[in-house]
Amino acid sequence: MANAASGMAVHDDCKLRFLELKAKRTYRFIVFKIEEKLKQVVVEKVGDPTQSYEDFSASLPVDECRYAVYDFDFVTEENCQKSRIFFIAWSPDNSRVRSKMIYASSKDRFKKELDGIQVELQATDPTEMDLDVIKSRAS
């Protein structure tokens, strides 16, 4: 179903891969891309569970917008192993204005399709989503 605001549909594969990340922990991260010609959000890249946060951040283009989901594992002060699923709206300053507008107008609808997001981040440069930011938002 297309989003009324931006006309973007969400490919079934996006939801399927997200469920695999959430339920089976098949992936560490998923990067989503809007295919403007197809008017839909598609999976661009998945990272296997052994990949690091650096692998994830390196998979985001420096001059194009993306949506991403990252499964962050951490240990609490009480020494409990926990995990948080982050939704990251990546919109670098040097990306095209049209692209920023399309991603911004489609974000909420797309996020609703991914049931189980625990933390949302907006980032326009890598410092806004570095590991320290992730750690501070996870707890």
C-alpha cells in the first residue's frame, strides 16, 4: 500500500527481513533505500550477526539518504545482556534536497511497517549516530 504523503510503497521483503532480525536475529543490521522509479522502499543491504557497528556505519552512503535498522547488544549496569533495535533515518547534509524531502515524508509510514522499533535516531552526519550516541540512547 502506498503512502499518501509521498506515494512510497514498502516492499514485502523489508518487513520479512525486519522480522528475521527481530525474531531470529538473522542480521545485525538492514539498510533500506527508496527506489524513486519504483516508488517503494527496498532492502539495499543486510549485515550478518558477526558484523560490527563500524561495518554498519560504513554501509551508509556519505551523500545519499537511507533508512536503517540496527540491532544493538549491550550489558546493563546490573550485568544483564540486553538488545535494542534502533531505527536510523540517515539524511546527510550533502544529499539532494528532493531525496531528503522524500525520505522525511515517508519515514513515519515506513517505520510503522516495522513493528518492534525501540529507539529512533535522526542523523545528518556520522557523529550524530556514533557508538557513544547509540550506547547512551540504548539504556
